[in-house]
Amino acid sequence: MRVALAQARLHWRDPRQNRAHLADLLCGQSGQADLVVLPETFTTGFLGDEADAEDMQGPTVAWMRALAAELDAVVTGSAVIEDGGRYNRLLWVAPDGAVQHYDKRHLFAHAGEDRRYVAGTERRVFNYRGWRVCPQICYDIRFPVWCRNRNDYDLLLVVANWPTARAAAWRSLLQARAIENQAYVAAVNRVGEDGNGKAYPGISVVFDPLGEALVELEKEEAVAGVSINLEHLRTVRAELPFHREADDFELKP
């Protein structure tokens, strides 16, 4: 599967400009990827949601549908969505227009995210072109039980607005999730500065199931593509069957 990481600067509280900017950034990518990954809250910036939230029939979902059809790829990233409550929602939009979603489970109370959104309750796995993809949003990666592979996914997908102040933790946590789960990890972070003066380092990256970086971006805007291989994943798991000794557990509401 070909994965394209769209590491972008985001305009504060300006969904229209962010959609246009991302479309420009992805110009020429048609047919180049199976999966295109945008950052967390790519329409507003993190907690830049003073305007009314959109719903699932709003302009951002419509834009993602059009872009997915144009690129012949799943387009995914999170946005603020009103749906019986306000959610930081990862949208998974297929080329045929079908939309699935994952709502961020771990809200970042340190910045007040828990006072503005409803936490998701359901862990999701999307099936796509032979791959099982488990989506996570930013802070979720600090919680390895929630991210734990229960022999149900091949790719852990992460979208984020992760600040420069904790850049070392970002990379280390992603690499650890790849190694412990014997899975690919594809993660997209934003760059630039938001309206609260927070700086973001990029470091969008894809790790293989051994924790080796296949592609890693620095702090500039870029779209980077990489191919990941399901047969390599199966070989790693067969030759190093560590999952057989994994502890059983139960996630409670």
C-alpha cells in the first residue's frame, strides 16, 4: 500500500483556507497513493474551533469526498464535528464516497480539550485494500493499552497536532507502538505555529514493524510517499512471534 503523509501548516480558525491550502499541497498526487493522511483538526488547528462546528453533511466532508475521488485514495484526518455532541473526529473517506469515522478517545485535559468535546468510546479498525487500519488521534498514543494490537490490525494510523516542546516523546512513542505491536505506524503531525503561539515540529513518520523509519519529515511543509508491504509484516510476525506471549486484557467503558 502506498501512503502519502501531508505535513502542512494550518491556518488558525479558517476551514475554507485550510481546505484550499491542502488541495494545493496535494496537487499532482492523483494515482500516486492509496491512503492520504492529513493532520489532526486540519480545518481549524487544535482548539481553534471558536466558529460553529460542522456536521457530517458539511463542507469538509463534501470536500474530502471530492478529493478522495480525484486522488483515487482514502483521504483521512480529523476535524471538529457536531453529531449529538462535539467530537474531535477522524474522518475516513473512501474514493467511492463512503465515510467512516473514529472519535478521539483520550481528550487532552492539560489543554482543556475534555471541557470542549465528548470522548469517543469505540476503538475502530478499517478494512481497506487488504489492510486492517487502526486510527488514533494524537494524545491516544500515550495509552498503549488502547493502542494494543489484539491481532486485529496491520497499520496504526496517527494524526496529530503535537507541539515542539514534546517532540522527543512524539517520536519515541510512535516507534514504541510499532515495535510492541509488530505493526506499521504512519503518523502525520502539523508544522508552523498556531493562534495560541504553540510551535509544531512536523516529524511525520512511517515506522515498519521492527521500528525502522521508512520515511521521516523535518519541520517544513511536504507531502511524502512511502510503500508499506503486507508480506514483510507477515514475515516479521512469523519469524518473531512475540504476540503469542501477549497478556490478555479487557477494555472497560
